[in-house]
Amino acid sequence: MRLLFFSISMIDDNETKETGMKIYKYPSEIAQKKLNEIINRDVGFSEKNIAAVTDIINNVKKNGDDALIGYSMRFDLCKMDVSSLTASKKEMEEAKEFVSKDFLTSLDIAIDKIKRFHARQVEKSWIETEEDGIITGQLVNPVGSAGIYVPGGKGGKTPLVSSVLMGALPAKIAGVKNIVMATPPTENGTVNPYLLAAADRVGIDAVFKVGGAWAIAAMAYGTETINKVDVIAGPGNVYVTIAKKLVSGAVGIDMVAGPSEILVVADGSGPSEFTAADLLSQAEHDVKASAVLITDSEKFAKDTAYNLSLQIEKLSRKDIAEQSIKSYGAAFVTEDIETGIKLANLIAPEHLQLCVQNPFDYIGKIKNAGALFIGEYTPEPVGDYIAGPNHVLPTAGAARFSSGLSVANFIKKTNLISYRQAAFNKEAKHIIRLASTEGLDAHINSINIRCR
């Protein structure tokens, strides 16, 4: 068992050691330096990658299906033609027969809970009439179509079923009439049956065997087979993320997300084994993922680091988790939980677990977090799969100003205004005065011509 990499140390201003999850006393100069590294970690995009994705998008815009087939054969190593870009009805039916009844039972429970949560997010149109005949309001309508991107995961062997649910169900509840899904094909040109079964269960209209940045370009601009959509949602690798950023404006997107993040605020009243496991649940995603513990107990920090060193050895993605913990993992020991929560708001993590006694006494103080998980038996994976709230969340500090994927991503609002003549005449002089301040003569004339 290799534990040396994760030896435990308490670091003060004059001491540094090459360890895994280091422990920092906060406040201190070295703790602040590490905190800044985590908050400002480089999750940007290189010029080389941006240029490569731009070329892909332009190729898809110019050559349509031919470009998609070419990229699939080159990167997904499978034989494709126009007829095989779309999953057939036969494939969908066979997928339902392939998966187990137990899987479908779990899937249906998750679907029900996700639907019930997102149903509360539905907004309605409204109209208000004032006494003088002025009518204002807002019309709420769903977008016409949505594209859900679902990563293939290790050649289709690790199907991200939850991404199907979290993307499609809010769109369905919003009232979107046409929902399609794009996901990379496997080497034999198929789609993992678990993904197809999930797509069928949530009512996706078409599944395209297309992945990567070219899938985003196809849904944004359209090809002979894939019609362009109004909104694209769903996670992906760096190239998918760059593509979403580049097509934003031509199409709506959910967000530009970076590597996964978890922050646990704990007072040491719960098992350190739990916290270690929770930190690794996100560290295994990406070498740039961030896993942070904030606690007021030095002993709990040490115990967590020790348990993390034991648990990491059993992970199939151990190398990724090790690098993540080494680069962007840390435990900060603060004087009290209040200080810890201030640090948490500063970091603004994607996932924040609050593992303290009387946690509901603190939730009003949490201002910046993509999702808040309360109590020892609410680990982050509960939210990934079955609790109901969406797991597509802002990262890299974006929780300071943005929210997770929701029904709101699939609707648009149209403002409504109606004035009768009397009401218009009453307010005309004020409109003219404001337009005059801005020097807009045509605006003024549009009012004056009605005042004659």
C-alpha cells in the first residue's frame, strides 16, 4: 500500500512539505497563498485548443454531415455513414430489452424526483393593468428545440445516464417540443444501451451518434441530418466546452463549466471516513478538480487526510485523484465554523457540503455555492443521481453570479406593453425629457408626432 505520497503535515508560515492533501492553519501567509491557488486555478483555454475547435466548427458549418462522419471516423475510430448518424427505432427497442428491470426501476425513481423538483421552477406569463389603462406584463414561452450533449465516457463503457436526465427533464418540463441528444458513438458505431434506454424514458425525440466539438457545432448551426436547436445543455471535455462558448450567441447554452469542485465544511462531529470519501468523489473526475476541507478541528483534518490516503489506493482513477489532491486539494483549519463559512463563500464552490451540528443554523450564511448538501448522510453523489435538484452547476467561482441548470434555461420571456392615448399623453413629456437627455431626436419625434 503506497501511503507516503499522502503523508500528513501541519504547515505553518515557515514549513512546506511535499505531501498529498496538505493541512493549513488559517489565517496564515502560506494558507492564503494556497487558497489563492485554488480560487485562481487555471481553468481557461489555450489558444491552440480554441483555434482547433474554431476549425472544427467552420468545417461543420461548411461540410455538414460529411464533416461529422470524418471526425467520428478519425476520433471515435468507428465506421459511419449518413444513415448511421441517428440511432434507429430498432436500436432504441433493443436497448430497452438489454438493460435490467432493476436499472429501469432506479431510473424511474430518479426521473420522478427530478421531475418533481423542476416542476416547481415553472414560471407563468403575467399581465398587470393600471388604472389609467396602461398594461404591462411578461409572456413566458419555451424555446422551440433543445440539444442535450451527453459525454460518451471511456469508449461508451461508462455511460453518463444522469446527464441524460438532468439535461432533458428540465427542457421537457419547460415545454420544449423537440429535444434531441448527441453522444459519441462507440468503436462499433453504436450508443451504449443504458443511454438509449434513458433517452427513451425521458422522451428524447432523436439520438445522434455524434460527439465532441463537432456535435456542438452541428446542433448550433445544423447539418443535413441534424437540425439546429435553440439551446444546448450538458457537460463535456475541454473541446466541447470551448465549442459551447464559441457558438454562444448563435444558440443559447447552459454555462461554460470548468473542472469539478467540492468543499466540505465540517466541525469534526461526523466520521472523517465520510469526508475523505466525499473529497475523492470529485477529485477522481479531473486532474484540475478541486477538493477542499474547511474545519475548526485540527484532529479531524489529520484524520481525514489519513483516511483519504487509504481510500485513494482502491480507486480505479487513482492517478487522476492523486494529481487533483496534490494540485488543488487542501484542508484549512480555522478558528471557528463562522470563519470557515466566510472562506467557503469566497471560494464559491460547485458543491458545498455542510457537515456540522445544527447545520440549518448556518444555511442562511451560505451565499455562494452551486448546490448545498446538508448533513453527514447527504454526500454529493446523492445530488448527482437521485435527489432531484440539477447536477449541472457553476464552477470556478461562477456560483457568485450564476445558478445551476434549470427550467429557466429553456424558456424565454417577452415583455408586453400597451398604452391608451390618455395614458400616452400623460407621460409623453417625461419620455421626451429623458430622450432629449440622451440626444436621440428620432425617439423624440416618435413621441411628438402623436402629440399633435
